[in-house]
Amino acid sequence: MSVAQETPSQPQIQRHTPVPRNGRWSGFRHLLGARMLELAREKEVVFWVFVFPLLLALGLGFAFRNKPADRTTIAILASPNAAHIQELIQSSAQKNAIHAEIVDDAQAAKGLRLGKYDLIVDPVSADKVQYHYDPARPESVQSHVEVDGALQAAAGRKDVLATSVIVSSEPGSRYIDFLIPGLLGMNLMNSGMWGIGFALVDMRQRKLLKRFVATPMRRTDFLMALASSRLILMVIEVGLLLGFGILMFHMRVLGSFFTIVLIGALGAISFGGLGLLTASRAQKIESVSGLINIVMMPMWILSGVFFSYERFPATAQTFIKLLPLTALNDALRATILEGSSLVSQTGRISVLVIWGAISFFLALRWFRWT
Amino acid sequence: MPAAVECRDLRKTYDGKVEAVRGLSLAIQPGECFGLLGPNGAGKTTTIEILEGLLEPTSGEVSILGRSWKTNARELREYIGISLQETRLSEKLTVRETIELFASFYTQPRSTDEVLSALQLNEKSDALVGKLSGGQKQRLAVATALVASPKVLFLDEPTTGLDPQSRRQLWDIIRAFQGEGGTVLLTTHYMDEAERLCDRLAIVDHGQIIAEGTPADLIERLGGHHVVEFALSGNGHLDNATWQSLPSVDSVRNEDGVICLNVREPHRTIPALLEKVDQQSAQLERLNTRQASLEDVFVNLTGRHLRED
Ligand SMILES: Nc1ncnc2c1ncn2[C@@H]1O[C@H](COP(=O)(O)OP(=O)(O)OP(=O)(O)O)[C@@H](O)[C@H]1O
Ligand SMILES: [Mg+2]
């Protein structure tokens, strides 16, 4: 039996095998696919866009978590009466809210300075105490009121008015609730500016833009693919950060996911436009990096990412509210935390739209492909 | 049939100062492989990018396949394939993905598999571009041009920096394309490349064509097909006119003490040369003869070598 006859012949590669004609959107689809693959394979992008914001939320969320407000640590200066004061506190109704340590003067002073103690109690004599604290520290003021109340009651004071308190610690008013929408806004700005601005200049420097325009590729397809990749990433960013907030910090999201994504899209497009503008002429990635940082830096500080811009003077706030990141952060907060609708925030939405429109208009006039 | 590539009196001045191209005209016929040969900064890239419609000339006319960039840009883009002097393709895409991306821009591209095998990139089809060798990257660059199924192929220094084997591989690919009726315009500063690959070539210097023709033509025009090179020691210091007067010598040049004679019939020149050296009681330090090359053409025309390295 001949082996050679049994072996199937190698498939011959035909020259110029007819390929189905490419349709109108073939270029767009491939550009978008290629962009998504590139992003997924770029470890730095995955880290900065997805992991970093979560780490930031985790770190800041724990550092600034609401401490059990019902516990204050105080120092009692070592003296013959110190033990008596300690007993009084132990016998008071607030004994679980006050942790008292008997220490010497130097230790007490140091502890107060470092924030270990909120208050120093100096038992001057059997029936006289002196408090030391800094009235600029809210927790010290509170501690003073609490400790004084406990000591007076334990020593025999009778309250003349009957009062009671109902405690409320609502998700929605904590620092983490403030922080997560801010981080989301900042993340949309970062990835919009870098993902569009930096990416374009990098491609220009590598002569890849020139190579692309040497083909029949539609330039609008190219820009649309870039914008679409941003929008897809945006949805993932929003979902991840909100999901993280809900799971880790029991954050309550009042607005609809659809409205949040719509605002996210507006932010992503608006900052994409700014990114396009910064990239319209720059030939070197070094120069566009500088430009992007100059644009973003003021907004990190002013636009209420980590702390409220209410802390700035009123005159500055009018200007701050015109910044795109402020508008985005405010809109995200109002929607996520309060469930505000889009129509109720036309002011912020207009700020975003105007920034986006002006950026795109100028960018497309100035943009260089080579 | 219109010329595949034609331009008349091209001029390009960068920023109103640098005159990169100064009145350059050429016509390339369909099926021809045409080379632009010239030293660094001669204006080759500027010229080829104007012809590719990527750069606006300061003045002059360009027509590709009888059409103009001003009125038929989209159509022309479908007909031409380009490899730029320096493009860094996305490192995070694979070879196949890159070719498919470029194919997607054309209405009727060649199949990716066919291009992969034509360029011997089959084995590397799933490798990331960032992991390719220089020669493989260069072949991929040509693949992105060939996937267009172009009528005209523009290659700007396709083999610069490649090892001899990779260069020969690319030459084969270019010849195969030409063999199927394609037209090629390439730039190079390698003599051997121009000599072996090009049907016709133009030598460009300072933005102008200083000689044009087939490689054989150009060497023919030099006068002698042969070069006799020798050096003398001792007191034998003779001027060029002495050597010019030897039989069958066409031209003489002196390169740092080495005398080069362009000679038609070495068997007539060399005995006379030896006799002359003897008369002057000088000693020959070395003597060799070789076929004239394009390098000699260039040096004869400009007094400089093509590559100063
Ligand atoms: N964008 C530009 N702006 C200003 N001058 C330029 C520009 N591009 C090229 N030149 C100048 O024009 C001249 C011709 O450059 P070109 O790149 O066309 O030369 P080339 O023949 O391709 O050289 P090489 O062999 O080094 O690639 C050079 O003097 C170069 O410095
Ligand atoms: Mg060049």
C-alpha cells in the first residue's frame, strides 16, 4: 500500500483569493476592536483606570471612616485624687463612652498633642477638677461636655429636664459617600484626557496616524472608534466604583444606573474633547503630558474630589462651578446620593456640554494627522 | 495608458527656509520598479510623501494612474500601498490583528492568510508586534501595504538597517509583486539594492535628479565599465593629467592618495600604467581592478560618497 497516496495533499494557498467586500463599517469595527485589545493588554492602563481608583477609595474610606462617635479617650493626671475620679467615671451612665487612663503630666501633655487623648482631667483637690483641651478640636469640646456631665451626675447632680436621643447614622452622609462620586468624576477626567490626548500624540509620534491616513480609512471612523472605546470603558469604570462602594461600604445609590451612565458619558465625551484639544498639535508625548497635567491639576484641588469646594471663598466658588470636573462631580453626587433627575440639573449639564462642544470645535479645526 | 506615477517640477520648501525638493520631475511606467537613490537629506522622503499625497508640494504637478490627489484622493488611496520610512505599529496587537486592521480599510483587500504566507509571517501570525525582530517588523510594514492589493507600491527605505538575509527576503517579495504586474517606487541609499532591484532609477542629490536611467545605462554613461585603483609610494607624485593620458582612461579621481581610473579596456591601460610607474621610479603599493558600480557614478557626479560611514 502506498503511503504517499493516502497522505492528503497540503492545502494550496490560492493567490488573490477573493475576499468579501468590506462594508461601510468594517474599518470602524476593526479600529474599535484593536483599541479595546490594546487597552486590555496594557497592564498600566488596567491598573490606573480600574485598580487605582478602587485602592484610593479603600484607603481613604477606611482612614476617614466614621469612628464610633460614642467613645472618647482622656487622661487623668496622676495625683492622690486620680483614683477617685476614675471611680466616678466608672459609676456613671456614660462609662462605656469614656476611656480614662491615669498618667503623669508629661505623658498626658504628649498624648493630647498627638491626638491620643481628647481631654486632660486634672483632679486639683477632692472636690475640684480642671480640664485642659484645645477648643479648636471638635472632639475635645465634645469630650469635655461628656466627661463633665458624667462626673457631675456621678457626684450627685440631678438633671431637671428629662431628655432622650434617637441615634441616626444614615448611609449617604458619610465621607465615603461623598468620596466615591468624586473619585468617579476624577477617574473619568483622567482616563478621558490620557486615553484620548496621550494616545493620539503617541500615535502621531510613532507616525501611525500618518500611516492610517495613507489608507482609505475614514478619519471620522477613527475618531469615533476612539470615542466609543472611551464610552465602553466609562461604563466599566462607573459599574466598578459604584459596585465597590455598595459592597464594601454599603453605599446607597438613589439615582437610576441609566441616569448615572448618561452623566458619565457626558463627562467622558467632554473630557475626551479636552484631551483631543490638548493633542491637536503636540508632536511629542512629553509636551502633551505637561499640557494634560496643567489642565487637570487645578481641578483635582478645586473641583471637590476629596473635600467640598464650599471651603473656598464664595467669590472663588462661582469660578469653580464653571469647571467641567466640578459640574461632573456635582451632577454625579446629586444623582447618586440624592436621586436627582437630569432635568433638575440643567446648569451643570450645560457646563459639561459647553466645555465639550468648544473643545471639539477647536480640536477638529487644529488637529494634525501628521 | 497613463504613467503609473508622474510628477512635474516638484518643489517643496519647509517653513519657507529648507528647500528639500528643488524642481524634480519623473515618470514611472506601469509594471516598472523605479528607485530613488540618494544620500541622507537628499529629499527622497519628501518626494515620495508628496507622491503619496501625504505632503502638499510648494509647487508642481503630481498624477498617479492618471488621477490627481486634489480630485480623486479617496479612490487613489484604494489603489496604492505604502510603507513609510519609520512607522512604529501598535506593539500590543498581533501580526494577524495588525494586517486585518489595515485590510478593513480597503473595499476589496487581499486575504490576510495569503499576505501572511506571501511575506513568510505565518509562524509569527499570533506574536505581538512588540516581540518581532527588525526584519520581521519591516516585512509586516510591507504586509500592511500589500494587503491593500495595490496597483502601486511606495516603499521608503524598506531595507535600511536590516541584515543581508532579511534584505534579500524583502527583495524577493518586491520582485514577486512586480512579477504580478505591480508598479514599485522605492527609495534607498544602498547601491546594490538599486542595482539589483530597480529597472530604472534616479540619483537624487540636494533635492534634484542628477542622473536617471537603467543601472546599466548609468554605468555606461560613466564611460569606463571598469575601475582601476592603485596607490603609489616613494617620490612618485604625479598629477591626474598624467593618468588621464594613459590609453583607454575615461576619467580620473584621487581619493586620499588612492587613484581611481575609470577605464574601458583594462588590458590596454594596465601595461601602460606599470610602465609609467617604472619610469618615475615609484613603487606600486597596491593595484586592483573591478567592475564600475553606481557608487562610482555617484562619486563621479558629486565628488562625494553616497554613505559617509
Ligand atoms: N518636516 C520638516 N521640516 C523641516 N525640514 C524638513 C522636514 N522634513 C525634512 N526636512 C529637511 O528636508 C531635507 C530633505 O529631507 P528628506 O527627509 O526628504 O531626506 P531623505 O532623502 O529622505 O533623507 P534620509 O535618507 O535621511 O531619509 C533635509 O534637509 C531635512 O532636514
Ligand atoms: Mg528619508
